[in-house]
Amino acid sequence: MGNAFRGPAIRATGLAALFGLVAIGTTGCKQAEAQGGGNSPAAQFAFRDSADTPPPNPGRIFKLSDDYPKAMPGACAECDWLKIPVSFDANFPPKESPHAWTQGKWADYIGSILRYVRQGQDPNLRDEVGFLVDVGGSTRWFNVPWMAFDPSVGREFRHGTTNERTAELEDLVGPDGKPLPADADSIGAAHFLPHMTTACKQRYPRGFETWSVGYYNPHGGYAIGKAIPKDGVPKVVDYMGSPMPDGLPFPVGTAVVKVLTTNAPVDCVPFLAGSPEWRVNRHVQNPNTKEYMCKREVQVSRIVQIDVAVTDPRSPSGWVYGTYAYNGTIKGATFWDRLMPLGVQWGADPWTFPAVPKRDSQPLQQSVANPKMDIFQHMGCQGRLAGPVDNPQSSCMSCHASAYAAKPGSLSVMGTNAPPSFGFDGLCTAYSLDNAAYFQTTRPPQSFPGGKYPNAMSLDTSLQLEVAYQEYGQFATSKAPKPCKDPS
């Protein structure tokens, strides 16, 4: 599993990131006050636009979209996916179908989400335009607060991206130019793309950095605004006898989109040809060791992946996750037309290895892959869904389902008082109680399976809220973030 940043080494996996903590200056505080974040110390940090200070005449600048709806939006008339007749049933014995993607209407399902996401957006998501929050004269997309507390990996000033998992070359194009074995665990169906991996590894021995930015639609934005009010202090209420952030579970009609970029060059990853090149304020590499350092500079990153997630009451988890990969080898008039759906997932398949021993493992029933991938794409653990820059030992749902937090004001420590969202020793390698807990399908306010974290509070799959709670916990306990340290 790759490191998110090799200063304060943090591990992460797809569709989200865990951020480190470093010092912030007074410029950011004034920035928060100016945008209506409130005058309390917590608000000044929670609602900052970015963790870094823009230089003079920086061009495009990211502005936190935090004017959350004050009232619950009505029924989502544009949520066409809720009307598509898909089946979330599990069958025993499992029924495998080679046509599940098309005949099961999952291609239509995820396609309807992308149509909603791309409405009003620039056809090629150009750097100077970025991702637009206003669509059709109103605010369509909102951000989560508390993600600019950390200048080492927190929001940067141009596009609001945050540093996630550092993808290894094999995550994108296949190991050492050799086809993957058909029985390779944790990979699933994969497609090799020939290239000079040895030369690329020499140039990027620490892997490729991933910087991403996520948005919630009005239904999700309403919940975020309730969970973290304008004073910046997370609010917890009782939900069915258990503590949960106010506004959660996320209401029906919630949609989430995440734009993921990589610093991988086209000569290393040819399918990135023609991908939008965003200039983001990301880490520089040490010219000698090739380590990523605390220092940031505005550099090119290419959009490699678009993740989507929606609430659906028919799903056993209440959610459906999907991911698109950019494919520059196919024809398409716009960037959006060159996105290839990889699959959908609505549960973690708790009856499939490593949640059960291999001898008892059943075929996947809560994850469906697009069988027509014609570029290399790894899957997640035992064929579960994961995107190009995601951790192949995990999966979209299993990672997000581990979004829990200690009570507000306490410091969440993964593996101590909160689940290890981004991995643990032995992840996906063998049956274990930890794997059985991690690859479960849950629904809030259910406690995290296994009983290790009885006081951890469900965040309804939102790893962005998990970051927010961690950052607030750091602020509440230490009044200052941790300093960034360059790799030694």
C-alpha cells in the first residue's frame, strides 16, 4: 500500500485520503472570516479555503463551497439512478452472470450519475476553469470543512485538492511489463498496457502522488452543514439510540463526486494522453532521493479517475459506489466522453475471501465490473471494485464503510479507538478476524464489526467527514496541528 506523503508517513486508499497535520498562519484565519466561517477559533480553521497561501497574481483560486442548504432539499427529480430497476439481491448459491453489467442495467445506473455530475461543467475540465460548483444559476456542489488544516497534505489553493494515496506504477499499468497471472489474489480482471516500466521506476521510485477534490450535491451539502455548523464544532445527536453527526445518515438524493489527479507522465502511463492537466500546488521531489518533500510548488497533475457515490435506499449499505477511469486511447469529443466506467459496488461481499476462509469463499455479489475494459485497470481485493490509483488490497466500499470517529473533541487514532480505514497488516492476504470485520456490509448506526471499537461513531461512509473529525480532534486537544517533517 502506498504512502500518502513520506514526511509524516500516512497510508490511504481510493475515493478518499487521510491527511497529516501541520502549522497554519494568520492569513488563513482572515480568509475564513471573510468567507463567513464565523469568528470562533474552530471556525477560522474549519472553513479556510486552503492550507497554503496563494502568491500574488496566482490565476485560478479555489473557494470553499460552504453555503450549505438551510433546509432539507425536496425529492431529487434529477436523480435518475433511483428510478433504474437494478437488483441488490444476494443469492445463495450465488448466480454468476457474464451479462450482469448490461442486462443488470448497472451501465445505465452509473451512466446516469455521470450525466448528473457533468451537467454545467466545462467539456474538458480545463485547468483555468476547474470543477464548477454553480450549475444552472444555483449552487450544485459543496465541500467538507476542516480539510485545509494541514499545509503538508491539506487543500491547495488552485483546485482545493488534497494529497491522497501515492500510487505505485503497477497500480496503473501492470508489473514490470508482464501479464498478471489469472489467479493473482487482490487483482481480479486486469489488462496490461506495454511500456518502459524500468525507466519510469528510476524516475519515480517513490510512486506517483494523487491529489483529489470531492464535492457533495445539495442533499449531501445539507447534511454536511448540519454535521459541522458555522462555529466549526462538529455536532452530534442521537440516532436510533446511537450517537451520529447531526444530519446523518445522508438523505436519499445525496450524490458525491471526486476528481483524482496524478503526477504520472504520459510516457509512463500512455492512456493519460489528452487528459486534462491541472496545475496544483503539490509536493516537490528531492532531486537526489526522489522523495516527496514538505515544500510545495505549482506543478502539472493529470486527471486519471472520477469517483461517484450515491445514496440508494434499495442498497443493503444505503450506498452505491462507482468509479470511472480516463482512457485516452478511445475516441471522444470531450474529456467526459473518454471516461470508462470500471464498475459499481454496494457492499463489501462478506461471504468472499478474505472475510471468510478460501475454502468457504463465494463469488462476488455486491460488486459488478465492466467486462469491456480495454486498458489496464487493477481491481480491489479478490476482484472487488477499486480504481486506477486505489489500493488493490482494499475496495471502495470496505474502505468507506470504515469511516468512524471518536467523539468530537477526542483525537481519533486508527487501530486504537477508530477502525483502520486505510489498511492493516495482513489486509486481503489471508482470512482473519480483522479482514472479516473490514469486509463487512454495514449500515448506520451499526457499530464497526468485530467489537474492537465499541465507542467509535459511524460517519455513514464519509471518509471526508472522518478527516474533518480527526482534524477537529487535533485542534481541540492540541490547539495546533503537527508540524510537517521532510523524510530523513
